[in-house]
Amino acid sequence: MPENLAPKRFTIPIGPQHPALKEPGHFQFTVDGEVVTSAYVRLGYAHRGIEKAAEERTWIQNLYLIERICGICSHIHAMAYCLAVESLANVEAPPRAQAIRVLVAELERIHSHFLWIGVSAHEAGFETLFMYSWRDRETVMDLLEGLTGNRVNYSANLLGGVKFDLDQAQMDSIRKGVDFLEERTHHYLDVIMHDSTFLQRTRGIGVMTTAQAEVMGAVGPTARASNVKRDLRVEAPYSAYKTFPVQMALDTRGDLEARFEVRLNELFESFRLIRQILDNLPEGPLVARIPRRIPAGEAVVRLEAPRGEVYYFVKGNGSDKPERLKVRTPTICNLTSVIRLAVGHQLADVPMILAGIDPCFSCNDRMVQVRDAATDSQKMLTWEQLRQHGIDFYRSKAK
Amino acid sequence: MNRLGTMLPDVFRSVFRPPATENYPFVRPEKVERLRGLLKFDPTNCSGCGLCAMDCPAKAIEVTMIDRKTKKFFLTYHTDRCMFCGQCVVTCNKSSLRMSNNEWELASLDKNSFTIYFGDKPDAEPILAGKPEGQPEPVKEG
Amino acid sequence: MNSQEILTLAEAIVGAWDWATEVSHPRPNQIDVKVTHLNELVPIVVGLRVKRLGYLCAIVGLDLGPEVNEMEVLYHFCPGDVVIGLRVRIPRQGGAVPSLSEVIPSAEVFERELHEMFGIEITGLRNTERLYLPERWPEGVYPLRKDFDPASLAAHEGGV
Amino acid sequence: MNVFLGISSLLIFPGGLFLVVSGLLYEWADHKMLALLQNRVGPRWFQPFADTLKLLIKEEIIPDGVNPFMFVGLPLVALAGALTAGLYVPLAGLAPTFGFPGDLIVVLYLLSLLTLGIGLAGANSLDRFSLIGATRTLTQVFSYEAPFLLALLGPAMVAGSWQIGKITAYAASHWLILTQPLGFLVALIGLMGKLELPPFDAPEASTEIVSGAMTEYSGRGLAIFNLGRAVELVVGLTLVSAFYLGGLSNPLWFLGKTLVLLLALVGIQSLLTRLRIDQTVGLWWRYGVLLVLVQWLIVILFRGM
């Protein structure tokens, strides 16, 4: 082996493309044997320039752009944006619309957590749990499809309300689906709490103490597993959570097992809440009228997404386009905290630790450059120009 | 009590159960009523206001006015740009637009099939013929 | 602590710097503190931090445009359901804000993002490596500034 | 022995072609049964053949920094080892093609040749995933090899011979799974370790180190390694079922017993989480060896009486 090529200490690159990552992100772990001695993260591979793009689109068009920040928690992003715009315009969505928004948000939480169980089981090498949890996730996907017409990117939100109403048949199918999922969740809770081989991979791994979680600014289930009482549905109830309160699921251990248990225990609250909303769905209209030009002002909205707190800052300038939109997603908070936990662990535990926070890189990576035909302003490149540019670029490279 | 093989009941049951996987290309699943498929246009009430085109986040709809007075216009719908959000259906206050729940297999090898013209096609043809690329200039409304 | 107590406490903390701040209440659960003396930003944050109000939610950069020729940096602290916003104004060219990463470790990523998106210098930030933008992104081009022109990147050697 | 018969038994049946085809079919059976247990559809029967064919016609890329001779040669050595081992076991319920006293030990080491080949192939590469995979593969060899060997020596002791043919003949009249259950358990799990099936797939854990030692292999080399694994699956199943499940007296018995054994392997695969490499080593030396030694003690005591 040539001297200069022989690595002294291994640096394992994980990503941007790696079987452990379902989305692009880049991590470097220096390992000594099997033990990780340092960790490094680089993001931005899924940057789409959404914050900048939002400044070029109208308030209504932005709703669908925002929804595509994340494929899994699309509803909560759109909901946060709607709440921010509504608070700028001083409009409140009717109670029925708010209840339906929360209903979809909770269904989305179920879908996201089930997805996460599968992904973590896959990282741990427990393929059967992966397959079964994803099979059962289809139930909630079907419910969402029946309700909104799409399995992901439901676009249930409108500025000032929601698009879809619930009828009796749908309520019944949701009740039935939720009953089935609750039974399955009990089963999965049993599996993750009692399966000896799975526990070997989760118990005592990636421990984050309460103080660490607070200092690093962890959010969502990751924080709650370390006994940090941070759940906006409880702390700062928004929308229909004011009328339908929830309980916070907490754990004190702060390891991977605790993160599993917190997420699954949270689901029981979701099931209860969905039934409660279905039983007490307020009557009334679905949409409140909202002007096309939103008054100037600033609004901050914080919601509890499945992965933790999403933060939206919207600044309007009185026109039909926002002046500035800032999104902060839970993954960036959790990632920086958890990446430090990897040090000192076995390499084999790293995928599990990463998966333990339920990372979502596309949520993280939003901003950067827009090349867009949507606005026909002279500054922007049209698709045609962009295509031509691409052709020229590769032609010049080939020479 | 920690034990081995907690998934055993599931594993055992599925021996006697058909696979959960959908047999899609062979069996086409029944889709829900609200599924957002291909956009459908009903010209009877349409006034050609162009709000749908204005609100469309993907610029998939273009309204081309031929004659403003006689309300002659046609709609160009680019299925390849459409992201099936359904905003146009909500925006249209004449209920001229709806989304099919049956036509959702839209992949095609032919690019031209992604552009659909609605409305007064015969009147539109001279205009379209004038444009060599077949891409009509959208007339800005409002 | 309920939100009223948090608000009172926060105002009391910020009140100690009354010569360097202007406090307003845009919404019932929100206070907006305009910090006029940049050097006092970190001490105020330390003050919030020791009273456990220092959960930093986000750092927002706002480009007020070439006409005003100023930028704003907004620090949002969100204990409970209260939003405490610290607002700092800096010139568009050569503006700098002190780093909070010594006080709040999680601020580092937000500050790196602020730096690469707006070109605001963060004094005292140890790691100024790029977090989001590609390696080949040209120096001195900040995408979230109002006068950023995407077309300028097309001319950039080899694309981005 | 007739020369023609010798060559045909080497190349077509029961060695060579038959081994390869049945190996791929058993691989399919493994995948299909696992899919069944996971409520999925699973691949169709020709999937392993199609995979192999595709890999064989693909370009083989020899990466920088490897010894090209070793890179090309190691898969061949590994496959040859597995195929040779097949000649000494009672394939398809027939008596072994070749045999000599002590061939059991030879077969075991021929089977290890595959694992060693994979380990060396990983170490030959500069790729970091390959190196870690190689380390893990070789670590794992040292953990399961001894208990597996000891477990298979249990039947040899009661049969009073170290020749596979003789042990099989003895086992045909004695269901050793009943008299040596501990040995059977260790042999079964050891076989899973040998084949790097879950939960012992840490050496090629895709979510950690992509494909382990074989990360840099593509095309022909990868196909040959995969074939070697498939052959080893058949040989291993044959060996364990011949020793413990009452011998293999005819092809039907062979099919039935190996498939039942495969089903057991699949069931274990589907129920367990992948073990970390330190956990694997711990498991084998803490429990595996102990169980086998207890089994030996029992065997020796009863024989002594």
C-alpha cells in the first residue's frame, strides 16, 4: 500500500449518499478501531432556496411551496405558515377549520412516528419490525388520502381555513383506523421495550442528560426523552389545542430507548385527541375570508411538529408577497446536539443515534439559489436559459 | 420481562395471510373520491378571469385571451408542471375546474401530451400556429 | 412560571439595560427589545440565560434593502409561550454582531447560517465554515440579501 | 472410478453446476420465506439467477490501490473452496462423491476459505468501509468458528469417525437432534454466523458500512462471491441436516430436511436485531462455547458408561 494512501486513523464518511441515510447529509466520523473519536457534519445537499423563493411568490403560492419543505411533516409547515399569515392579517380561522387542521396534524404525527420506527429498526438491522411498522403506516396514509386526496403533501390548508370537510363516513373510517393503529402501537411498544436483541442496540446508547439537552437546545421528542418539558402543544397551546388539551410524554433516561418510548407514548395521546376531536367537532364554516394583500408586520409562530418545534417568522410589507420568511426546523437543533453524543460510541451505534432524532435534512436545507421560470422578471433565468446553460456547461466540460 | 422474538405472533400470523403488498400494475387500486388527479375544465361558466393562473404555484395554467369583449379565450394546462395542489379549484368562483379522481396515471413518453388545451381550440389554432415553439405567450390578467 | 411572570421577569432583566434598549410589546405574549448598543447584546443574553429564559429559538436576518442600507438581526428567545425578541441594527456593508456561541452552544449553527446567507460578520465565532452553501459558491455573494441576483451566478465560472 | 464419471461429478452433478443452481434456488427460497414471514411478496424464482447474470455481464472495475492479482483471484479461491467442500458432503441425499478419514475438518476449513477470501478482499482494498468490513469479518470468523467446529465434532464422536460419509451413515439411524440438542443449536446458529445472515450480518451491515468488505467489488467478482455464498448455504445446510436430522438417505429427504432447516434459519433471521460486532464475539465465547462444552461433557459421560 503506498505510504501516502495508508490512513493512519480512519475517517469514515457517511453521506451525502449512504445506505443509512434516506436523505443527503454528510457526516465524518473519525474512528479508532470501532470507537468514534470525533464527528463532523456538513449540510446543504438538499438546499432548494425556499426562503428566497418565498420572497418572489405570492402569499397563496407560497402555501404550496412551504408545504414542500418536507415530505413527511408537510402539513405542519403549511399550518405554521397559515397561522403566521392569519395573525398578520388579523384573521382567525373558524373553529371547525382549526379542529380539522389539528386532526390532520395528529394523523401526520402518527404517520411520521410510524415511519420513524421503521427507519430506526432498519438502522438497527431489525428488518421485520421495519416491514411491519411500515405496513401499518399504510393505514394512516390511507386515512389521510381519504380525507385530503393525497398520501403526502395533503394541502389541506388554505389561508384562513381548510379545504376539506369531514363527513360521517370519513369519521367512521378514521375511528376504525385509529383503533387498529392503537392496538398495533401497544404491540410495538411491547417490542421496543422488551425485545432483548433490540434493547441491546438502544438501552444506554446516546444518553443525553437533561442539562445537556437544555444547553444544546434539543427540541421535540429528543428533548422530552431527556426530561426537558418542551412541547408547544402543552406549553403554548395553539389553534385547536386550546380547546383540546394534550398530555406531555416524558422520560428521564435520555437514551435511545427513552426516545422510542416517548414517541410511542405520544401516539396514544394522538389517538385520544383524534377521537375527542371527532366526537366534538365544532360546526361552522371552513374558511374565513383573507385579503390577497397582507398588511405589513411581523409574526412569529411556533408549532410542535412530529420531530419537535418548528419556528416561522414572517414579515409582510403590505404587498401580495412576503418580505421575509424564516423557517427553523427541529432537525437543526437536534442534529447539533446529537452529533456530539456520537463521540465515544461504537461505529455500529452511529446510524441508530442519528436516526434517534428522526432527522429530516430536506427540512433543514431550504435556502439558497432560485433559478425559476415562475416569475418572468428579467433577473431570473427561465427554464430554457437554464437548460441551455446546463448544455453549454457540460459541452465545455467534455472538451 | 425482556425476551427474544417479540415479533413472533406477527411472523406466525403472516404465514397464513396474503402479502400486504399491492399488486399495482396488475391490479389497479380503487382510488378515493377526493384523490387529486388530472385537472378538468368546464367552460360553460368560465369568464376567463385568470385567477386560477395567478394563484397556481407551479404556473401550470395559462389563460390566453383571444378577444376580451366576446370572452373568447383558451386555457393551456401543463400537466408536467402541475403539482396537483388543488388551489385553482378552490380559487375558481365559477366552479369551472375540478380534479379527476380517476385519471392519475399520467406518465408519458411523449412530451407534447403534457400540454392540454381547454376552450376555444379552433380560435386558438392561428395563435398557436404563429408561435413556432407552440408555447403561447400568456396574457397577463388583472 | 406562567407567561405573565416570564414577561415581568424578562422586562426586569432587560430593564437593567434601559440606557441601551427600547422595549415594545407587539403582541400580548411577545416583547421586542431594540438593542441600541451592540456591545450590550451578549450581557443581556447572559442575563436572560441565568434566569433560564435563554432558550434560543432562532436567529433571523432581515435585509432592509439598499435604500435603508441597514440590516437587522433578530434573536428570538422563547421560554414557555413567550417570545422575547432582541433586535440589533447594523450597517449593510461591514456590519458585525458579537457571537452568542460562547453563551449558547446551539447558536453556532444559526450564526454560521446568518454569516453565509447575509454576509454579516460574527465576531468571536470560531467555526466559520460553510454549513449550507456549496463549496464552489462565490465569495462575497450572499443569497438572502435583497439585491442578490441569481443571474449573476450563471456567469460564475463552472456554475455552482 | 471412471474418468468420465469423475469429471461429470466434479462439473455437473453433484458438484459444479448442480451446486451452483441449487445454491441460487436455496437463496431464493431464503428470500421468499423471509418475505412471507414479513407479509411481503418477495422475489420470483429467477431473481438470484437474473442478479448473477447481470453482475457477470457487467464491467468489473478494479479500483486504485489494490493488488489486482488478489482482487481478481480471491473470489475464485473463495468459490473454489465452497465448491470443493460440496464434493465431500452427502448432496441430494447421495453418498459423498469423495471421502477420506478426517474429511470433516477439511470441509470445515474449505468453507472458511470463503469467509477468509472475503476478509482478505476487504483488507486488499483501500476503501475505509472495506477495511472495517474486513476487520469485522475476520473478528467474526474467530468468534463462531471454534464453537461451530466443536458442535460438529459432537456427532463425529458418537459415530466414532471423522469421515462425513460414516457420520452420516451413523446419523441415519440416530436422530442426533434429540440426543444432542445443544450441539444442534450451536451448529445452527454457527451456520448463520458462517453465512453472515442476520443477526450476524454486522460485517456487511448496509446501514453502517455500505457493503463491508465487498464494497468495492462489482461485476464478476461480486457475482462470484455471491455464488460462493449460495453454494456455502447449500453445503452448510446439507452438513447440519445430515448430522443432526437423521441423515440424508434419499433426495426427497434431502429436500425436506434442508428446507425445514432453512425455514428455521429464516425464522431466526426474522426475529432478531443485528448484533454489534462486540456483542457477536461476546455471545459466541460466553454462551456458544459453553453450550458446546456442556454437550461434549454429556456425550463423553454417556459414551464412557
